[in-house]
Amino acid sequence: MTDAELRKAALAVLRKNRHGAYTVPAIGLYPYQWCWDTGPIVLGWASVGEWDHAWGEVDRLFSAQWPSGMVPHIVFWEESPDYFPGPDVWATGRQPPTTGLTQPPLPVSAAARLFAADPDAARARERLSLLWPRLVAWLRWIERARTGPHLAAVVVHPWESGMDNSPAWDEPLAATPQASHRHLERRDTATVSAKQRPSTLEYRHYLGIVNALKKKQWDTEHQVDDSPFAVEDPAFTAITARAASDLAEIADAAGQDASDVTRIATQARAGLAGLWDDELGWYRAYDVRAGKPTGPATASGLVALYGGVDGAHAQKMVGRLASWSDAVKYSVASSDPHGAGFDPIRYWRGPVWVLVNWLVADGLRNAGLTHEAERLRTETRALVEQGFTEYYDPRDGTGIGGQGFSWSAALTLHWLTEPEPPPDR
Ligand code: GLC
């Protein structure tokens, strides 16, 4: 497939998924605006020159920001019968209706990239200056309300990690209350095989945590104490560190003050370092409730690379990763194929995700591991050439999960058909 053919196919997916002033992750399966998906999606729009879509979708997301600074993980811009749990279950009382959880702050880094790459410098400066206080407020909220014992970022629900049913959460999730069957009206398994989705038991726990936080009136300042699930997450921490340092880098050019974001970046990087597990040779989640590290080596630990890590740690992880290839053909499996809980077709328990590959490749490049980064890019291209599915079986590359998935298409436009990241302004 030529670059032009691939771009055309990817753009067709994004256009189809664009809905009003935002782009849904996948028609039917995910019919609203999702928080961290907005990051890669706007990079896709920017790479085809659709700057109004790109800036506009970031603005749209931030227009649903909570007074605390939290940016919600789903914004329910309109009603849809296709998704559970919908706004009535969350009952956050917000307008527009949103969930009461967040997701990794990728849209912050996306805004920084838009600023650096927008050919219209005046527009870039104007759009960014309107967004700046909101971007910083989100990061300050993470710093204030979501810092754990190692100074890493705490997620209070597996959904906040974006890697919903990763084996990294198995232990802490098992200790949370379960909602009754009566409260489960899953819609996801209407379009995707149940074997490729989280289990019903996991959903009962997911809803059990939602109920617990709802009882506390969605008090976003105290969720680390309120939630039965509280885990320091390497990927969330890395993405926070990077978001803050991306803002720090452009602060001068944007005419903004870098002090808050510089402090946040330093703290988050220290937090990430605190999650290194030398015996495992990997960054590892820490269960705040149980007071111990938890789970096998997963994509979350590898995404630490994206936040900027010690070179020796990067080398060690790459060495370990090489041993995965005797069990799977395509990188990066979302969980260690030799580890507990691995399942090659079940969502975040094994399948390859384009977003993870992009974050990891970016981190590898920054760690000077350019050969490994390029290899990952080539492998990812082979996957998306077969279609822009939600994820891929790491054994043979079969596309599975949702069809016509926005970030698989958007990152193809942004990453796989462009030789270099956009130059700094
Ligand atoms: C799933 C994914 C999450 C993503 C969402 C929308 O819940 O686990 O990472 O943001 O779908 O694509």
C-alpha cells in the first residue's frame, strides 16, 4: 500500500467518525467525546491541515472541564442508546453531562504540538493563550488531588488509566465492591465479541467503584481517599510528566509562565522513577490501598518511556521486551505474554494498540533507541494496512475490537506516513 492510499483510507475513517464539533472514537461502540482519544485525534486532523477541527476539538473537550480543573473522561454531548454506563448512571450533575473520572492528559501535549506545528503562528498563539489556563489547571489538579506516596499519579478507577482491564489492575480491582447484576446493561458486547471485551465480573467491579464515588458526590478533591481503588499508574504518570514538560518547552514562545508546569514535570518524573521495579526490570503500578507494588509487566510500565526515563532502565525494558517475541509476532503486546492474566484477544490483556506503540516509539526515540523505534513504526504500519481496528491480535496481527477506530486512523496520518515529528517553532 502506498502512503497516499493509506492516508486516504485513514482520513475516510476520521471523516466518518466526525460528529458535530468532535470525533467519536468509533461509531456505535463509543458514541461520545472521549478525553485521551482527543489527543491523537486532533494530531490526525492537524496532519491533514484541518486546523479548525484540531483546535476546535481541544476547545470542545475543555469546555466540559470541571471547576476543580479535572477534565472528564467522557463528555456526553448528546444522548445515545449505544453506550453503557450513560449519563444517568454517572449522575454527576454537570452540564454538559460528563463522567466523574478523568483520563491521561494527552490532550495537553496535543495542544502543545498544535502550537508548534500550526503554520499560522498568530492563530496558534491566540488559540493556545485561551487554552493555557485550562491546560495548567488540569495538571495542577492532578498534582494537588492525585499525587500518591511515590509522587506518581494515582488513578481511582481502571477506566482512568485508559487501559481498562489490564492485568495490572487485577489485584486491586478484586478488592473493590461489586455492583449487582441488576445494574449491568452492557451495550459493548452487542457490537464486539464478548471474548474481546472485559468480563462481566470486571464490569461489576467497575460499576461498584462508580457507585462508591457517586455516594461521595463526585468530590474530585478527595477521590484518592474516597475510592475503593487507588493505584499509582506508570503510564498516567509518564503522560502527565510529558504534558507538563511539553508546556514548559513552549512557554516562552507562547508568552506564558513556565513555573507551575516545570515543577509538575519534575515531580511527575520523580514519581515515575519511584515506580521502577529492579527485579522485574519494568515500571510497575503501586496499589495505594494495599501498600504494595502490583501486577505483571504491562504496556502501562513500558509507556513510562514516553515520560522520560533513566537510560539504563530503558535498555533493561527493551531487553525484556525482546523475550516476548518468542510468544507473539507483533509488538507491543499490552501485557507480558508470559505473565499472569495475558489473553491475546481480550482488550488490554494482550492485544496491540496503535496508541501504545506510538507512545512507546516516541519514548524509545527520546532515549536514543532509534532503531527500536523505527522497527515499531514499521510493524505498526503492517497492522494498520489491514484496517483501522481498535486493537490487533499480537500473534498474527488480526484486527479485532471496534472497526473504524479513530486513533488508529489519526495516528496513521500523524505518525506512520510522516517521516519526522513536527519541527519546534
Ligand atoms: C476504551 C479504551 C479507552 C478509550 C475508550 C474510547 O474504553 O479502553 O482507552 O479511551 O475506549 O476509545
